[in-house]
Amino acid sequence: MRKPIVRICLLAITTLLYSCSQNETNETDTKAESQQFKIIDVTHHDGKPFSTGNSNASLTGKYVDNPGGGVMMQAFYWDVPAGGNWWNTVATKVTDWSNAGIGSIWLPPASKAQNGAFSMGYDPTDYFDFGDYNQNGTTETRFGSKTELVTLITKAHTENIKVYADIVINHNSGGQSEANPFTGTNTWTNFNGIASGKFKRTYTNFYKNSYGNNDEGSFGGFPDLCHADPYVQDWLWKRADGVGKYYKNTMKFDGWRFDYVKGFGSWVVRDWNANVGGFSVGELWDSNVNILNDWANNANSSVFDFACYYKMNDAFDGNNLALLNDDMMWKRNPYKAVTFVTNHDTDEISSKLLAYSYILTHEGYPTIFYRDYEEWLDKNKLNNLIWIHNNKATGTTSILYSDNDEYVARRNGYNGNPGLVVYINNSTSWQERWVETNWANTQIKDFTGNSTWFPTT
């Protein structure tokens, strides 16, 4: 049987994304009929896109997942401007983000932390103070007031955007000193005076204590919450007025980004998800795919694909695109992989547009970093890639060709959507390559706009 093939030519250091156009012809090109393809079928499933769960009732608009799945925006960066105006800043963006195809935003830790008006939230003191109590030297958080946060979440939902909370439950900070019989010293573990009066804590609720000397990991010398303690479990995810259910049911968050999940057992996230619900993704900073996949399965949660991040860094910046053949979380388990190019902790990849071209055409749940989108890269090009992801990046993935500076892959389509072919050229010269498509006698189009050529398979 003759295989549908096409010759793709690519300019230097750019990307082409081909999919079916409106016009079809009967032309046939037999030049490469006998060419031998070494196709690597990367994923094997029914082709459904990544799902972040059913539409949440808190969304007031008609939320419908795109054929290619969703795209997340990390709606902050490290040391966003202090002064309590960040929630208002993000609120001015969500309409444009929604129009561009963003389906969710991830916000920084929203509750009051030890560093008060200057904290990025990763040193939590009072989980129920969203900027409405005067403690730690301020009423508002760095990001604003509780009223402004509620307004932002409400507006995001009106724009059909889900909102994910960054949850820091490994450690606390900002407690008062107290005598601790388990350590024989004074520890900063007395949180009985927190302004909200909810989830008071003492040394009995932190390691080391009656439940043991430690758990899976500690962070920076901060008091390490003991999740084995039923009181801690109750306040974090079990009781109706506890942290998780208050965030979800009262504040109307739709999901969770769990900070530093290496610090506690995967069962914690699994129990949280079972009791609270909503989308979840864990920050497990590890490039080992086995570790990422085991955690995601045991936690019943998505996980950030650090394996993909480091492979992209080596492939694009090291000019060895064959490394993109290596194992990554999105290949191992595409329904639990959240891919990214930059975040508030990492910014190593210099060829960012190529990296975004990769994650926005491949499987998983791609994340856009605020500063990449709003400040550092070409927003029009990113918007085009988001459109391509949402409308064309469907089905399983096959790698058609790769070497140092060329990478060609195919999304095989799903539910009547034809999928696409992506061709990345990381060299300084023109390249061309014969590849196999799934479309016979069909005119195809470069949806990036880098080429006006309409080849026929």
C-alpha cells in the first residue's frame, strides 16, 4: 500500500506545524514511495486529550475543553511587585488570556505568611488569612486583600478559566517560641495566636513528636508539619471548614499545585484529593521518570514533568534534538504530566520558543510562564501556538525523525480531528525531510505562518 508522504522544508531555527487545510487534491507524489520510515510510536492509548476534570459548577460560563486539551498560565513570578496589587493586576489579564485559549491559572500561595507584605507565600503562618487580618506586620498580603482575591477568582470563572491554588503544607513559619519536650529546646512551633483562630498548632503537631522523629523531608529548617497527626489531617483536608474544603467551597478554587511534595508521603495528596477533589499537580523536582510516575500513580495526581524540562534544556541548548527521543513523564503517562518551559524557580532554557513549540504540540498539560508571555517572548507567536495546541494537537504521538538539529513528530488525531506534523529545525541552515503523514492526497497547511507553501501528501 502506498503510504501518504510529504516533503517538508524548514527555515533555520524555527518550527512548522502542518495539519489538513480545507482543500484536498488528487495529486500523488511517488518520489519517496520506497523511502523507509523508522517511526517511533511514543504513546499508546485511545487518543483522548488531557483532562482537568469535569466543568466545575463555580464556572459561570460555558466551559468546554478544547480538542487538544487545556493550557495553564502560571500567573506570577518570583518577587512580583509588592504593595498588595497583584490580584488586581492578574484580574486585568484574564479576559485576554481566555480569548487566547488559556483554560486555567495557577496563583501563588494566597494566605498570610511570616514575611508579611513582602512574602511570596511559601512561609505560611495562617491558612485562613487571605489579607483580612492584621498580623505579621500587615493586613493585606503581598498580592492584595481577600476581597480582591475573591474578585479575581470570580472574574476568572466568568471568563471560563479555572483557578488553582498553590498549597504549601510541608512546613510552616511565623510561630512563637515554646519549650519543646521532644527536642529539649525551644522551637518556633506555637501557632495558637494566629488571627483567624483556625487550625491552631503547637509542637505536638510538628516533627519530631509522638508520631516520630521525621517524615520524608524537611525544608529550610522550617517547622515540619506532621501529616500522621489526625488533628493535622482533620484541619488540612477532612473537616468541612478545614483548609482544603474552605479553599474549594468558600474561596472557589478549582484545584491545587502542591509545593515540595518530596517533603511528605504521596498518600497525603491522595487523601487530600479523595476528600476535597479538584485538579492537582505536585512539584516533585526530579528528572527521574520512574520517580515521577510512581509518585503520580500513588498520589492519584498529576506531576510537573521535570524529566521533559531537563531533556528540552539539553536538546535545544546543546543542539542534540535526538535527546527528545528519551523517556519523559508525558510519554510514560500523558494524562498525569504537566509540562513547562519556565517557572518561578527555573529559567535555564534559552531556546524558549522552540521549547514552547514542543510542549504545545505534544501530549500532557502545557504551562505558560507569566513573564514569558507578558514580557519576554513574542505574545503573538505564543498565542498562535496555544491555538494550535487547542485545535490541532490531538491523539497519540509518533516520532518520525530526529538528529542533532532536526526533529519531526506527528500527532495522530482523535475523534475526527486530523492531528498535526511538527518539524523543528535548530540549525543555522535550510532543512528538508520526507516524512509519513496520516493524510492521503491531501493539501496541508503550516499553521505557524512560517511558510505559505501548501504541499500535498
